[in-house]
Amino acid sequence: MAEEELYDMLVPPGVPRRMIYDVVEKYDVEVVRRSQKMSFANMDGDARELIAFRGKREVVEEVQKYLFEQLKEFIAE
């Protein structure tokens, strides 16, 4: 039996911890660390350790929609 492919959604820097906890409680994803090369401003080529949500594609797509909605509400407050 082949393993199901998992997908990552990088968490934008600055996302409040409570939102990350909410996602983990509501969705079947795990939080993983990913090294990511940055290519903007004075970070061109620098690698930063970021976190990501890892899960099945359809779940990660739901997480993305949910997280962006939560961020819009947070910014509007």
C-alpha cells in the first residue's frame, strides 16, 4: 500500500501562537520545521527556519482558507 502524499503550508512569520494552536486542534495536521531560503530585501539567499502545517492536500487547503480568514479578522481588530 502506497503512502499518501503529504503537503506543507508555510506559516507566515508573525502569526499569533493562538492561531497556530487553533489550527492544530481543529484540523488533522502536524506542525513541522522547514528550512526556507529567503529572497527579498537584505535576506537574499539566507536560510531561515520556518514552521509549516503538514497534512493531506484537502486538509491543508482548508487550513489555508481558515488561517487567512483568521488573520484578516485579527488585522481588522
